[in-house]
Amino acid sequence: MLQDYAPILLLIGLVAAFAVGNIVLSELVGRRRRVIGKGDPYECGMPPQGNARLRLSIHFYLTAVLFILFDVEGIFLILWANSARAFNSPEIAAGGLIFAEILVFVAMLVVALAFVWRKGGLEWDR
């Protein structure tokens, strides 16, 4: 049983040795030159202004979560669309049932999007 996992364990060992070896080699061979501006924060080539601990509105986070939610659901639809041709094959007798389930899924997406849109969840500038 362990022999089945030996190539994977060998690969993980080689990757770990490569990563640690690069770090150690960089520390041993690399230059240790101090530059004045090297430790300064960098923001798109401009000097930073204000406090980094700025409080943001919750609407930014809600919009991001909604984007991720609908993005993942969109991936499910793409996967379904790629395999939709196989649903019409004679081997799968429940092709109509699968199509009905997808229609229910899309209807739930539309209802959720309408609810979020109605509640103003897509507007973060208020």
C-alpha cells in the first residue's frame, strides 16, 4: 500500500528540498547590502498617505462575497453546459430530469440575484 504513494512522497520530498535549498543558498550567497528605501512601504510608485488601518464600509465585503458566490455558481453552469450533450444520449434515461434540475438551479440563481439587487446589495457606494 505504501509503495503506491512512494512516487508522490518522493515528489513532495524533492519539492521541499528544492525550496529549502533555494532559501539556504540565497542566504549564503546573496548580498547583504542595505538600501535606505528598501524597507519603505510601496503603493503603486507613490508615497503612502494616511493610515493603513482605514475602516471600510461593509458593502465592499458584501459585494465581494456576492461576486464569489455567483462566480462559483457560474462555474457550475459552465460545467453543466459542457456535459449537456451527454444527457441526450440513450445511456442516460433521466436526461429530462437532469435538465429540470438545472432549470430549478438557474431559477434559484435568478431569484437570489433579484433579491440582492432589490435590497441594494450590488451598490457599494451608498
